[in-house]
Amino acid sequence: MKHCIATIAVFIIGFSAIGQTCKLNLSGKVQDFHNGEPIVNATIYNKTTDSYTTSDLEGNFNINDLCKGVYQLSISHISCETKVVEIDLQDDSYKVVYLEHHVEELETVNVEGASVSKETDTGQETIIRKDYIDNNSSASLGDVIKQVSGVSSINTGNEIVKPVINGLHSSRIVILNNGVRLENQEWGIEHAPNIDINSANSISVIKGSSALAYSSDAIGGTIILEPKNIAIIDTLFGKTIMGYQSNGRGFNVNSSLAKNFDSGWYLNGNLGYKQNGDLKAPDYYLNNTGAKNLSGSFQSGYKSFEKGFEVYLSYIDSELGILSSSHIGNTADLVNAINSDEPLINEPFSYTINAPKQDVSHLLAKAKGYMRFKSFGKVTFQYDYQNNHRYEFDKRVGNDRDKAAVDLRLQTHSIKGDAKVDKLGRYLINFGVSGRFQDNFANPDTGVKRLIPDYTKYDLGAYFILKANISERLIGDFGVRYDLNHIDAYKYYYKSRWEERGYDDDFSDIIIDEVGIQYLTNPVFTFNNFAISTGLLFDINENHEIKFNYSLSSRPPNPSELFSDGLHHSAARIELGDLRLGKETSNRFGLSYLFNSNKFNITLDSYFNRVNDFIFLKPIGTEETNRGAFPVWEYTKTDANLIGLDANIDYYLNKAISFNVKTSYIHGQNLDEDLPLIDMPSFRLDTAVFYSKKEWNTFNASLNYVFVAEQNRYPDYNFETYIPTTDSYELVDISTPPPAYNLFNFQADMTFDVFKKSKLNVLARVDNIFNTSYREYLNRLRYFADDTGRNITIQLQLNY
């Protein structure tokens, strides 16, 4: 029966063809989309007639003797994206077909088979792969990027982790989440970035301010989280990760699902939850260090070569406990805590999170569209909105027991227009403009004097970047950016504080009202910020490479540095801003050497960073409040030098065994006081040996050793305070760093085929194998307790 139907169909088609004249001609030309140049030897496959032809030296092609009808042509060329066009042929026709001939090759780097964006050719950039992110699914952003040499963290316990790049953190580091600059209340040491790493396909860490398309104030560096690149094929895939951590009896689960269509439409989503109870040092529990985190993201849109759009939505909500014994009532408590070998509060394990704690939520919504124009390039427009709501809870009594001591809501609207001109062959030009509006509301219903005032902030920026393949061995880039920042605040000051700070002489014109013992003021500041980045990459030969980069950048003071005035409850200290502070200006020189061979990979990053008017928090004594005496920390400025070297070395003994060594050293100097800079990372040496055996279900194992030296370069800001209970003065030692320490860690994983198209990865990891007691200099809770002890992680990852 099937043979009969086929025979009849062939007969009908043949009869139809006889009945019409098949002498039509389809001709055309294949051109480069960017510069209009002809593409030679492009393959034109006629799917309808199952025939082939190629383009000539002028890019022209000809297909003769065609009948009337609809034809599908597939046009392809090496290094091009294949393009399918449909033509309804009724008469002789001519068609120009444009192919993408170099697919943004100046911006692409291959990382273990995954094509990801490369933000800078001459800057010091490291890209973290997706498999490493997945293996650390329960970790924070700050913990994950510490695998990069020269990157550390400044912590408030183990759950509140802020990245530090070459000694700089907080407002000096810009974080991009899917092309959106993260805007949250990140000015405090104990304010961690509101980021779920599980939604990222790669993480780029750029040292210094080379990424001018995003900001001029990234004096420390830029961290860029990128989602998975969308493939224009019909596919459905996903993964689920589940893990358990022994320390804190924590668990995490994350699941993602993506659907792509060959028409270019796509959608994907990610949902995660993690929780842990009290963490444990080797000898005691760290009470009230539990955490809960709920996160989710959704992405959808349409993608083709010529045009596309995307909508993206993410939400994260975190409840973070802060070590109970770190909650001091006055300086006497601080002295007792520092002098005690164990926390002053030592209770059994619990999942309960009490005050002091933080409850932070962050909503991000983004809409983006792009279009490519022939012989020009790609134009992109983006709008995004962020809503960051931060609660900080102190230990309070009575009717205020459950009321937050800090209630801040920061809303941000941003727009950005960007153009990439790629018609110039060896050159790529990128320019654009951006605008941002912020509104910060400090809720007065807390019943506590507001540490950060109400304010609005406007930012306008413009940038121009040129990348060039100067020769086969030399690549150069140059970028310039200008930003205008305008901040308009309404702030109450006690008259006593106003006079104590000397503001009555310098800022009497900003007083707009007098309310009892307070002044209502309207500080308004405008800052003009310039940034320049330029560099060269010289490919000496197939093994050796040298990079040089210079960047000039500036950062205006953030609202905390300008306006802080009162007790910061979660930090248990009084913080004082200074209205006289101006912008920081950084001149950074970076020199890198890269060596790659079959056996060795070596990267050496050296830098010198001169920062004028460097802003930092400095302890200056104590102050009496109605709750007792507290340490006073003041924002002040100095000129500073930061000099350092980061090294990363890989050695491949054979196919199964390899070694890695990472180390970093930084020398930070306060030039005005001729003292070391406060809060500089210690010398760190990180070594690891890896073993892999693909035949054993892709078995991988690693043993890691970490040595962190004692920080011998630190400023002595110790002070004495009066203790009424003993009628004596006691030294408050807040400066002396803890001793050096050594840690050993182990990890192993295997991957199994479980279903027809599914794989299960089983991972086991032991951190701090020997349950070592230690205290990290950059952990704010080192005054009160040891860091966490041994932690065993079991993780299952199902890819489907």
C-alpha cells in the first residue's frame, strides 16, 4: 500500500511539473552583514530540490531552471551562522543574503568548551566556569569567587560575605547580574550582595576599572554574572541540585528548566531554597548563625541574529542571623568578649533565628531589546527596576521587641542605550549612554534615629570604547567614560552633633528647619567623575603573552560615608559620616604575564594602585548613649598606595594528575598617617592536587591546602575606655590580628547515566578536614568566636 501511495505521489508531482514552465532563475549575492563585503564560497543548499551551489569571488550565486513555488535555501559558510530563507518564486528573482561572518569574535573566549563573553582584552580578567558554580551551589557569591587569585572576602560570620578584590570592597566593586548593575544597601561591611549564583552560567572577575561600559567607579573591580547563552534550536533541558551540609545541619535545593524553540523563542526559570541552623566552631556552637534563603528567576524572549528582546525577573529573600555573642551592650561587653577564649553565649544547636538578624529582599525586573543594522552593527536598549528592602533587628524589649531598628527601602530605575559598530574589520567600537534614578526611604516608624536619611539620587553617564586587532600579535583597547552623580538628601542632626562636627561654620546654609533639639537639613551634592582605561595585549608567541593596562577612575562618596550619624545596630558601633568628603580618584597600573603550554599554565598579575582621598572607617574612641557606651568609628580620608602580586600556576603531570598553586600578596599604605591601611587581606597560599579518571564514571578528586599568614602590617587603632563597674580604664584591642592558620579540604565526584538522556553527578566534600580552630583577620566576628570547624557536604545533581 505504501509503495502505491508513493508511486501516485511521484506521478502527480511529475505531471504537475510537465504542466508548467520550469525556466525561472533565482540569483543573488551573499554579503557580510557588518561591512557589506562579499562572502566567497558560501554554500547555498536548496532544501526543496536537494541541490547545491556556491558563491563566486564577488559573492554572487545563480540557480537556474526552477519552477514556480516556495523554496527554502540554507546559506552557510565557515565561521558564519547558518541562515535559512524562504522564497516564493513567481518570476525571475534576485536576493541579497547577509551572513554574520565573525560572530563578535573580538569579544568571545572559550572556557572548557563553553563560549562566554569576554569583557576586556587587556585587563586582568578571570572567568569562573559553570561546573565550579554548580559544585558550590550552596555557597555565596563572595565564597565562590575566592578561587580567583587576589580575591578574598570580608565577612560577618559565614553567611554575610562581601567580595574583596585586591584589597578593595563595598562601593568600590560593581556587580552586574545579567547586564543589570546591582543596587542595594551595600555600604556596610555586614551587607552581603543579594545574588543567587545558581542563575549564572559564568562569573567574570575583572580587577580594576576596565569595564567602562558599566561604570566609572569600579576602583576595585567588576563582577559580572552572565546567564546561559540561548541556542536557536528546539530543545528542553534542566537540572536539579540537592545538597546537605553537616555544619549547621543545612540543606539546599535548586532546580532550573529551559525551553528553546528553533523559531528563536525561549523561556527558562530557576528556583532555589537553602537553610541552615547554628554553625559550629571546633569547640562550641555559634549561636544564632542560622540562615534562610529563597530565590527565583524567570527569563523569556525572542532571539534571532537581526533582532530580539528579553524580559528577566529575579527575586531573593534572605533571613540571616548574626552571632548572639557579637551583640554588645556597651564597651565593657566588647572588652569582655575580646578577652574571652569562648563566646559569652554558648547554647545548644537551634534552627531558630533571633535578633540580632537581617531580613533582606531584592527584586529585579529587566526588559531589553536589540536590533542589528546592515553595515553598522548592533544597537541595544535596556530598562531595569530594582527594589531592595533591608530590615535590621536589634535585641529590643517591650512593644518594640519585634520591630526593626533599621528599615530601608531603595528603589532604582535605570535605562541604557548601547551601540556596537563592527563593520570596521579589525576594529570594534562600543558607545552608549545611561541614566539612573534612585529613591531611598528610611522608615521613621522604627522608633530609632535613622542612620541613613531619605534621599534621591540621579546618575547620568556616557562612554566610548575602542578595541582593535592592531596586528596578528598585538591587540589594543581604549575607553573613556563620564558620569554625573547628583544626590539630594533630607537629614536630621542633633544640634550638639552638628556643632561637634563643625558643620555650623561650613554648612549653615543647608539648614531648612529647627525642630526642638534637632536641625532638619537639605544636603545637596553633585559629583563629576571621569574614567579612562587603555591597554595592550602582546602575543609574543604561541606560549607567551604580556598585558599592560592603565585605568583612571573616580568614585563619589556613598550616602553612608556622607550622612551616617548614630548607632549602627547590627554592627554594634556608632558610625559618623562626613559631609566634607569628596570623591576618591584611582590611578591603577596593571602588568600581566601569561604562559601556556601542554604542561604549564602560568598567570602573574602585578598592579600599583594610587588612590587619592581614599575613604575608610577609623575607630576613634567611645561615646555614651542611653544604652551605654559604644565604640565610635568615623569615616575619614587619606591618600593610599596599594601594591600587589597575584599568581596562578597549573601543572599537568599527565592526563590524570594535575596541580594548581594560587597566591596573592598586597601591600596597602596610608600615606597621610604613614601607617598600613586597615583591613588589608593577609598573604595567602592556596595549593591543590587533582586526579581524574574518565573511565571511572568521570571520577574527579582534589586535595586542597590553604595557608593564610598573620597580617603583620596593620594600624594600631586600639584605645582605652572607662569601665564603670570596675572604676578602671581598659584597653580595647580591636586592631591586633589573629595568628596564621592552615586548612585542608577534600572533594570528589562521579557522574552516572541514570536515564536515556539524564546524568546524575554525586559529589562529596570535606572542608577543614582536621577541624582546625582559627580566626580570620577580615571576619568582623573574630573578636567574639572562632571560625567554623569541619563541614561535610553531600550533593546530588541531576541533569535532564
